[in-house]
Amino acid sequence: GAVALIHSSGDFLSKAGMIGEERPLILICDDSSVMEEAVSMYCGRKPLIICRNASKEQIEAWMDKGCAVGVYGKSADEFDEKAADIKTGYNAFFVYDGTIGDAMECMAVCRRASVAFRQKTYPFAAICISDDIDDSIMNACAFVQRYAGCVVVPFCSREKLMPVLTLAANIYSDPRRPVQVEPGIYPINNPGKNSPVFITTNFSLTHFLVSSEIEASRIPVWLVIADTDGTSLLTAWAADKFNASVIAKTLEKTGIGDKVDHRTLTICAYVSSLKEEIENESGWKVIIGSADASGISPWLKKLDPSSLV
């Protein structure tokens, strides 16, 4: 994500230089002279500039340097008038200058105009900064759901930020592509050479449920994730995307055999019919685990370590 700097003292300019160049930069400052100096120093990084008191000439100059600029307005019409008056107006963000409730209504109107009437609209930049972090996060979630293109929130823990990221990832994902995780090896609870090896698909919900149950068991496990185009276990099995050949290739490609001293693989009970084929294709011994994720923890606690040999 981008890092936003809000001007409050003289160290504003030096702090901008402390942010790694791999991070997109947002500069927020109501003093146009200070912002002018900041832009001259950091225009090469193409920051998003939000300056309430900037003149039309300054905004145009900043846009000419390749920067995106936030333009304040109390309505979509007012913003359209300001943007139309700016020569390079396509590189503008709409920053609503009013109450949150009015901003929500304005953003919905703009979105409707864009989708239903094919009218030109601009992205919104929502600044959700207050002394109450929880309040800021709730406002940010509301703006994400109302099509904000950029949301600025206070620096906070991952747990606080998770609702905003989850909303953004789910609302703005491609519905034609299942949400998926990277195939590979996921060590859980610090597994070792004698730990069990599980395998499942890379559908994100499947991964989340299986990994959560393994973690809750507190038993070390190697979880191998096969690439099934983000489909769930039974869907992948029915579509022949989770078969003996795919599993054997996944075991070889991930190199899981180098991490354990045994060759025993645990599969879900729902695909137990694959047992013999997997053993023939891969050379691994296959044992049948629980059918549902909720049964993983009890199953692991009853597992005889000698069965992995």
C-alpha cells in the first residue's frame, strides 16, 4: 500500500525522503508553499498530492509533472466544474469536502452516473483520519464499499487494518476468477522431518479452513497446496484438476520430499478413491484423513506417528 504523510510541522519534507521508493507516496498539506517545495523534491516519485489551498496554476503545474492531484469539492457538479477548468483534469482525484453521510451519497451518485449513463467521473480519495482508530477504520470500510479509489487511514496494527483489506480484496476482485492462494508448501506449527504431510487445493477458503484447523491442533504439519485454478477440493476433483497426476507432480515440484524423512501423504476422505492411483503415480504411501476440516484436529491427535514410516 501507499504511505501518506500529513503536514503538521517542519519535518514534513525530510520524512517524505525516509519512505522507501518502492512505496507509492501520498502528500497531504494545506499549505501550498510547503507542498510546492515537496513536489519539487519528490515529483519523480509521482505522488498523489492533496492540498486544499492550491491554486489552479499550481494544480496544473503538478499534473504536468505527472502527479495525481486531489481536488476538493462539496458536490459532484462543483468538482466537475473545477476539473473542467483544469487543463490536465483527467489526472484528478475528487476529495469530498463535507460530512461523511453527504460524501457517501455523492459517491453513489457519481458511480451511478458512470455505470448507468456512461458519464465521465473521477476517482474519490477518502481521508479517514481521527483520534479514534476504530472510528477511522469503520469510515474507511464505508468508503471502500462506496467505490473510493484511495482511502487514507491512520497507522495501525494489521488486525485493525484487516477489515479494510478484506473488503477491498473481495469487492474489487474479478468474479470470473476464484480467490486463490499461491501453490507450494505451508509449514504450520514449526514442522520437522517426521511431521505429517497434508495436501489440498489452492482455493483460498479451503486453505484457510484447513490451515486454521491444523494450527488450532498445535501439531506440526506440512501443508502442500496444489494448483487447481482456485477451485475447491470436490470441484477440482470432479473437474479432474485434483487427480493422481496433479498430486504427484505437486509433490515433486514443491520438493516436500526433501523436508521429511518419510513418504506418507494424507488426503481428504472425500477423495479417498484416489489413494491407489496416487501411490502408483508418486511412490508415496497414502493415508486417509478426516472428511471435513472440523475433523482435522481430532484426527491429528489420534494419529500414530509410526503410521508415517
